[in-house]
Amino acid sequence: MTLTHTASDALESFPALLERNARLYAAKPAYREKEFGIWQSWTWSETAKEIESLALGLINMGIAEGDYIAIIGRNRPYLYWSMVAAQAVGAIPVPLYQDANAEEMAYVLDHCGARFVIAGDQEQVDKVIDIQDDLHQFEHMIYLDPKGMRKYDHTRLHEYSHVQEQGHAARDELTPELHRRTAKLNYDSTCVMLYTSGTTGKPKGVVLSNRNMIETAKNSSEFDHLKAGDEVLAYLPMAWVGDFIFSIGQAYWTGFCVNCPESPETMMTDLREIGPSYYFAPPRIFETQLTQTMIRMEDAGPTKKKIFDHFMAHARKVGPAILDGKSVSAIDRLKYALGEFMVYGPLKNMLGFGRVRVGYTAGEAIGPEIFDFYRSLGINLKQLYGQTEASVFITQQPDGEVRSDTVGVPSPGVEVRIAENGEVFYRSPGTFVEYYKNAESTADTKDPEGWVATGDAGFFEPSTGHLRIIDRAKDVGQMADGSLFAPKYVENKLKFFPNILEAVVFGAGKDRCTAFINIDLTAVGNWAERNNIAYASYQELAGHPQVLETIQSHVEEVNRSVAQDEMLSGCQIHRFLVLHKELDADDGELTRTRKVRRKIIAEKFADLVGALYDGSPSIYTETEVTYEDGRKGKIRATLEIRDAEVAPVATQKVAAE
Amino acid sequence: MFEGADAVMDASAGYVTEDGRQIGGVLMEMKNITLRFGGVVAIKDISFDIREGEIRAIIGPNGAGKSSMLNIISGFYTPSEGSVWYQGAPRPPMRPYEVARMGVARTFQNIALFEGMTVLDNVMTGRLTKMNAGIANQALWWGKARDEEVANREKVEEIIDFLEIQAIRKTPVGRLPYGLKKRVELARALAAEPSILLLDEPMAGMNVEEKEDMSRFILDVNDEFGTTIALIEHDMGVVMDLSDRVVVMDYGKKIGDGTPDEVRNNQDVIDAYLGVQH
């Protein structure tokens, strides 16, 4: 056997990295998954064998180089292996959002022309079967969990373990072919194709090469000193670029261990059991955890509550400074140490953050109170700014330079510039190759020199050199009087109140701003319980006069804060209403990554927007909703519209200069 | 006896259901069962059979004698007249635990779980018939007791996984909502690896979503483990969707027996449910 291993020696693909890890970290754990109540684990050398069997099985089933393999399911080691096995046979993995409905799935499967689908369970298999008649290239489906699958027609359906067994049985014949295919992989081969969630229009397939992923994984791992022996919990959607970079990119580059939860419901328990040392979560999760902690503390005995409040106040005072390595008096340090023993340590343990060395949040702005809460406990929570097209990293915060209102400095290897209209552009080794079958969009987004438009407006703070993001560039507009309109800026301020889950601000081209508010059922529901306010549904609670009163006070507080900002003081909210339903991705109002789809909401609730501007005190409306099982229904409501007090604008020099 | 579309079947042959499942021979047969409580006749001369691998429903209006029938099958009541044939032989009067050892497990209309114990412990009690280490061993967690517990725990974990109750594994049952308690009860019954599973109103008091989940689990249990299931249920939609054959009772008598379609079109059944003008 004289196989040339040029490509693998150069570590230019994930199969090559796998081979290295199986040699270097043979007996160290690569994957863990909790199943049957026990953490099952696979070492790097076992992982390599599993992936090899699957890759052989795929060749055995007739997969060709350049084929697309769609992968749908929750985070499980088997599905991560599927991605690398697909790469090893020269195919391109396309992970899909598992909560996508059949229609969304049909578009993506048809667009990439997947011949093979690897699905996690019966639910996903059913969705694909529903749409398979419209998919011309689709041939075979492999499923992981055999539960409920016994009665299915198995002519085009195969169980994952059987594919592996057959591959293993045919290893003598197929191994040379596998080696030939794997050896061909280099930095320019496509590593993965990921579909953007698409706040506007159809999803786009972002083609990312091995160079993009491996260079980015390498740079970001070095930036935060990640190493073999680190632990992560893989629980974010596999179709999201961040999960690919954390659970495959950085994991294969550094050789750390990826842990998969038992089920989505057990995620918090599993987090506590694993105690990851490197952790990522969107702001929403940190927010939920904080809300839950506070709600529970409300129920604690008076002594405990006092101790908690006392030490938390101290933590807020000195915690962040200690974390940043600034000078803090010996007495304060001593008291902080006592607090660590009595409050912070046990609390971190409960939250599963006992061992976190590096934590990141991104995707949305995080409330300063939330951010500071975690930092004050001594959790090194930082922010990063990125997108799929950049293989995640554009900017990130270095240790010791962390603030809630910036997103940090350009990541290693990334160049960032701000265009004249304020839009942020970047160029990096992680910059995507192209949008699949969409040269037009590629050209719109990426110029010939490799600069990519982020679509976000922002600026560098002159004093620190940190980037601050204001809003989506296309959402930043002008009001009727020409003053700047940045809805996200105001929405974020609103969302920082625990009672407000989501907010949508309108006002582009109008003379004043108005808003839709979604209440947070956990926080408001808890408040209602405490105050003996009975309610039967979300809708009823959302329309309760006292709830409206509270929300109004929040809106007015935001108005006062917005009035402080010279540039954006025109964005104060004059009128608002509390929506009768939660904005939902199933109804198309949010993206799968839970971002507000402004345009669709404005169209869908046009009657409500109209009422906000025509001065009427209330409005009757009917809304179509989609239930989880796909059925549709209607909800009717009469919504009260409230006027909020507007704070006087501090100075009138504004943007006129 | 049974007069239906599949009337050709005899004790050994079985039949094939609409969705293509092979149903085996007779597993249990009620022969002319009558049950009296003093002067009250709860069940009057009823005969029907339950075949291997089928889902068999017993329906009827309130007070029709369904639960009494189930209690006869589970061995809790001894029929006043007639006999229960199990696996081809008449079953002598037995204590409930003896019946349980013979592979009959059940859930209850009013959940009968140990409220203070965790879900895991509750499901483990379902394995009681499989454990026979001595009291000393068990007290010391040593030798056979230990091996047994590990082996049984493995089985229990499979069931927890199957019924998707991992997230509440360590939660005391008392803290769970009703729908989940029902699922835990099903888990405990399954833990006994029964050859016949009796479900007394598995969907009572559930909302639509919980009913859908429960229906799916019942079908999955039947499909995956091949367990024969006899169930009592009030929700007609559920019964008609789930079961292969249905027995209809009214005032202690059998008024219908057959596939869901046949039963649906049976005039006596319609009268019993909708009432008749006298």
C-alpha cells in the first residue's frame, strides 16, 4: 500500500483531521451522548472507525463524488459522523433545520438536489416522505432511530446501523475507493453547504470550503486557547453555522469532546452534568436562565433571599473588575471569595457554568443587566459578531475587554471596514465561496476583491477600537422629518425588560414611531400568579389592564432612555399595543433562528399598524395561526391601543449639522 | 361467536389487519362470563376472544360493565359463571400477582402510582416480578441483587427512552401533570414485559395533543414489542382509529363485536350510545 497522503498530511480536510486525531488522541473522548440514562462515549479512534464504516456504506449504496447529502435531526454523534463521512466520500453535507416544515424542507432539498437524506427519526422521515414525489433527484433515505419504522416500505429506506454493517462487510473491496476519494480532498473542496434562514426571501445555500472552515477554526481556537480536554455541549441546530464551527470545526482542530444531550427537554440537566468549559448560547437562553433563577429566588426563604441579594450586590460591584484582572481591594476580594463559596459557586453549578472558561453569546443584542449578571458571577461571557457567510467570526471580544454594547475587535485574519453609508464590510479566510446556484446574489454580496457586505450598520468606537452594531443597514431608515430611524435599537431596549419577549417598532417614513409588543409568558405569568390575577390564555393575559399598565411604564422608560441619544431621539414610541399572539416561526413571523421578519409582520398585521397611526383607541382583528401539527386556526381579539408619554428631546441640534 | 368480515378465522390461523399486520391465534378467551355482586348482575353471559398481537377495545356507555370485564381479565375478580381461557387452557382462580407473573399487566382508570417516588422508581416496581434475590442480598446491595438491579435498570431505561420521559426520570410522580402520569403508568406496565397489556381508559381527561401522543405510543408498543393490547376507552375517535376489533357492552351484555366499521354501523350500538325513543 503506497497511498499518497499529501492532502491528509497537510490537514486540509476534516477526514484528514480525523485521521490525525485518531492517532494523536486515540483514547481520549471525542463524543458523548446521554442515552438510557448514562453518558455513552466514543474515543477518537472509535469515532474514526464509525465514520469509516458509514463512509464505506455510503459508497456501497452508490453515492458519487459531488453528491449532496441532506442531514436532518437533533444533535447526535451519529449525525455529526454523517457529515464527516459524507465529506470522506467526496459528497457535500447539507444540514437542515429539524423544525422546518415540509414546505421549507422541500425547497431546500430540491434546490441542492440531494440524492440522499440522513434523517434522525420517524418525524423527519415522515416529512421527507410527504414531499418526496416532488423531489426529482432524491433516491435513498437513511434513518437513525428505528422506533416506529418497522412498517415502512424499505425499498428506499435504510437503517443507519445496517448501512454501517454493510459498509464494514464490504471493506476489502471498497476501502481503496474510499482512500482514493478522501485523498483528493484539499482546501478548495467544499466542506459543507448551509442554508441561511433568510429574513427576506428564499433561503440561500452558502457554500463553504475546507479553507473557510479549517482556517477559521484554527484562528478562533488559538484566540481563546481552546485545547484537547475542553468540553462543549452541542445543542444548537446542526444547520446553523455556529454549531458546525464549534462542534466540528474547532472540535476536530483542537481535539476536544462534543457532548450531545439526551433530548431537547433534558438539555439543562445535561448541561449541569457535563459542565462544559467552552459554551455558546444565544442571548435568549441566558435571559431565560436568569429569569428562572430570579423567579426561584422569589420563592426562597427570607434568610436565603437576603444572603443572595447581599452577595449579588457585591458581585455586581466588583465581579466584572475581578474577572478583567483589574485592581480590587483586598477586603472586597475576600468578600467576593466568601460569596463564591456561599452563593456564586453553587449558583454556577446549578446553571451548569461551574467550569466555563470561555462563553460566547451572539445573534442578538444582549441586555446589559443580563450580561453583567453572568460576568459578575465570574463567568467569562463574551460577545462575538458573525454570520454564515464569514464562517461565523467577524469580530469577537478578547479576554479583559468585554462590554455589553460592543461586539469586540476583528477576529484574527479578518479585515473589517465601514462603508460611507455605515455598512460593515469584511474580508477573511472564512469568507464563503458562493451562494449555490445563485451567481447574482453572490455578486451582490461579495465584490471581486473578496469584501463581503454584512448588511449591518455599525461603527468603530474611536477610543477602544471596538465595533458597535446599530441595526440592519436596510432597516435603518429615515422618518418623515428626516431624523434617523433604527428600530432594532429601540426594540432591544424594550426586550431588555423581562416582561417583554419581543417587540416590533414601526416608523420609517412616518412622523412618529409605534410598536407591537409581545409579553413574556413566563415572567408575566409568574407576576400574575403572585398578584392573584386569573387568566385562561396568553391572549387574556396580554390584554389585562394591569399588564398593559406595566408595559406602558416600560415603554415610557425606554422613551426616556432613547431621548438621551441625540441621533436617535426621534425613535421614541408614541403609541403601542400588546399583540394577542406570540410571534412564531411556524406562522412565518420569525425566522427559524427567531429573528423578527419585519416586512411580513407589517403586511400580516396591516390593520393593526393602521390603527396605531389613525388614533383609534382599540381595534378588532382576526389572525390565522398554524398549530404545531400544521393545522390552521383563527384567533379573534379586540386590542387596546395605548398612548405612551414621550420624553422631551434633550438638545435639538440632532443630525441637522 | 365472532361474526365479521374475518369470520373465516379459527383458533389457530389468525388474520391480517387493514394495515398489513399479521394477527396470531387466540391468546385469551372469555367463555360465557357472568359476574354478580349479590343480586346485581354486572356482566351477563359474555364471550369473546383476544388474539395475539391485536389491539382489542371494549367500549360501552357508563355502567356497562367494562371495568368489571377488565378486572376479570386481570384476575382481580373471579367470574361467578364461565371461565377465562389463557394460552389454550382454562385459567384457575388466581391472585392478581399470579396473573401478573403469567404476563398480564395493566394501567388503572384512576392512576395508581406511588406519588412520592420518582418516575424511575415507579417504573422499576414494574420489574418486581423479575427480581428474586433474597432480602439480605437486597439490603446489602450485593451479589445477585446488584446484578439483577443493573439488568433491570437497563430494561427500564429502554422503556423510558421509548416513551420519551427522560426529562422526568428523577421527578417525583406527584409533581407531574396528569397526562404524563398516565404515560408513567404505561411505562410501569410495559416494564413487566407483558404478553397482554390492559389499559383502563388511557386517554381519560387528556387534551387532544396528549391523546395523540398516547395513541402513537400505544400503536408503537404494539408494533415494536408485539404486545397484545386490550383497552377500555370512551373517546370513540380514538377507539376506532386504534383498535383492530371492538367489543361493545351495554348493561352487562355484549351488543356488538367486530371491526370498527362493523361496530359503527351496528344498530344496537348506535341505539345504546345515542339512546332510543320508547
